[in-house]
Amino acid sequence: MSHKLNELWEANFESEKEALRALPVPSARLEEAIRAGVRRASEERRRPGRIRRAALRAGSIAAAILVLFVVTMRVSPAFAETIGKLPGLDIIAGWFQTDKGLQTAVRNDYFQPLGLEAEQDGWTLRLEGAIPDERRLVLFYTIRRDGVPTKDYRLTNFNFRLPDGASFEGGYGVSQQWFGNDHEEMMQMADINFSEGVRLPNEFIFEASPAAYGGSVGPVWQIPVSLKEWGGPDHVAVYELNRTVAIEDQQVQFLKAAVYPTRIVVTVRYDENNEKRIFSMMDLKLTGDRGEVFTTKGAQRIDERTEEIYFEGSSFALPDSLVLSGSAARALDKTNLEIVLDTEQGTLLKAPDERLALEHIFETGNGWVNLKFRLAGIAEDDNMMYSLVESQFTDASGRVFETGYGHIYGTSEENRAQTVIFQIPAEDYEQPLRFKVFNYPSYIREPFEIKIR
């Protein structure tokens, strides 16, 4: 770590609150892409069968950059020296730039260097470092095949085992970036969220596999991890809210807000008597007493009606007052939650509305069939990339199948449309096929505000 870079880290911050107020707010489109990916990955993680989509495929890996830290950070010389030894320093520095909570946690010694490796069948996984929290783990790692960095593989099939063999799981999102003079190295990052009641232990065995995008899965790595003590009850603040708001007559109950060293978690429950299924809130934000804004960083479904929404922020630098506000949600009438199509005839038999069109069906030649849709009429203030359907679908006989890899191509500024492609197995189906809608650009709007503290 150069003396100059260390000086940059030491500059500009006189207190944790001042540092937090000064951090930049990332673009809305990036945040919605992250939110969609993490929410979908967490839901798929709880279903039986294989894991396919660990993060939203937005057509470009660059669009999925998640969290890292800005170089204007106040850190100890020992920490600066530790970070300076990691590969891809500039990439790590860039990632933290979009998350105020992680930046604050790192300034309070929450980053832990690991330097752990596992090799199997010519594959090498190296865990470079971690940021642990009560119910969250951010991992930085590199993947090599036959000693050569590879850009064609991501990490999937995450699992965590205790020393006694018991396992615990978490939903996760993954991002990656090249670094080095010739972009010959790649650093990847996984942001893992654990369910309520599951506290990340200090010692566990991390399991994962390399997977080609849309292709095969490699061997299972197992790496024993030992973390030093962090956090505890003194670093967590819980605010019971129990406030219900109506958005176009659809009831949304905000249960509580929990503030951790790396983030703020707001728990939301959607009323079972609502006429519409609410997919997600659109514009939630937390605002501090001096106008600083804490944006959403993803969400995870606890069950059909309950959701945890993650915000940047930290218990180390909480404003004197905090207000939650919003004005819109994505919601669809419960009678329109199905997409039905005949893949033999190439016809779309049922859709939520006329804005969804089936454009093309074609076999890929590797045991999969691609379904290409066009989704139009997306609102100007909606930055979601729509993956459209749940991971499971059925044919007319009732057999259950799993969708495969998917792509989403960005919104056109002219007609506010997206192209959505996902795969289904090349099987002899009984027609038609039925898919459950996962998210859709149908909206309810009504402003509300809740004081947290």
C-alpha cells in the first residue's frame, strides 16, 4: 500500500457520521438490477432442485457490479497494509463505492483477510477476504482453471456447514470484474444473506462449485473458514414499527427495522386479502435528519407475503433521525398471475396484458429451448430488469420442470421495452405450458412516510 494512497484514505472524514453523509448515491438502474438479482436468487435458493440464476443476468457483467469501497476512507495503517496485499486492489476499491454501510463497517475493522485456497481437478478457488455481519457475509474470491484465471465461470451451489456436519444456507448475488494491466485477472464477489434466526458462525466449511454461464458445473470445493469475533448485540439496533399503509387500497405492513454494522433491514408483510400480488416496492428510501439518502441494496422473500428489504447504512453511523418513504409498488391482479403458451404452435395463449408478446422459440442444440419475449410499456421511473417468470413451470399433464439460464436486454428509451429470453429443457411436453409470473411492470401508486427514529 503506497503512502499516497493511505493519505487519501485518511483524508476528508472527521467522524463516522460525516463520512457516511458524504458518500455518493449509485445510479437507480444499477440498484434495481442488484435488487432484482438478489431477490430472485434468494427465492430460488429455497426451492428444491438445482440453482441456476445466482444473480440477475442483465446482458452485461458490468451492469451487476455490487459493492466495494472508495479510496477516500479513514483506516488504520495496519488495515491499509492488509488491503494493499490483496490482488485487484483497484477493483476492491471500486466495488465498495456503492455501499455506505460496507464502507463504514470496513472503517470499523469488519474486513477480514483470508487467503484460503482449495484445489480440485485442475480448479482453484481462493478466498481473498470477507466482511462478516450477523446475517450477512460478503466474500471476495478468484477462480482459476489449470492455473489460469477464467472469465467464463462463476461460483454457484453455495452451502455452509458447521463443524458437526449440520448445514445452513443463504440467498446470494454474485458480481465480477477483471483487473491487471491486460485484464488477465478476475476478482469476484458474493453477497450472501442469511435468514432471520441464523447467525453466521465464526467457524464453518464453505462449499461451492464453478459453473459456466449457461453450461456445466465443476467440482465441489470445500474450504474450512475461521473468522475472528465481530459484532454482537451491542452493534444491532431494532426498531419495532408495526405500521400499515394503503397503496391504492392494497395493504402493506412495515413490521420492523433492524440496523446492523453493514446495512439496515426493513421487514415488510403484504396483506393476504389484497386483490393484487405485490412483487416489490419501487422507490423505498431512508432519509436522515440532514437529508442524506440511504438507497435499497436488494431484498429477500421470507415467504409468499413477507419480504426483507436491505438498505445501505450502518449502526456505526446512524443519523439522529431516520424516515422511511415511498410512493409506488409493482403489483398485479391475482387473477392474472399466469403465462400460458403452446411451444409447438408458437402461440402465447394467456398473458397478464397485451404488453407481453412472444417473439421467437428456437432450440439451442444443447438440450435447451430458448423462449424470447418482448415486454413493453415499462414506466419511466421503473428501472427493474424483468426476469418475468418463476423458476418452475408445468405442462398440461401436471409435470413440473425447471427453467434454465436467462438473459434480459435493457430498456429502450424510445418505447420503454425489454427483451426477455429464458430457457426450458428440450422435452416432449403435453401442451400448453404454464408459467407463474415472477415480476411484471404493473403499478400501484400512493405516497407514504414512516418515522423510524
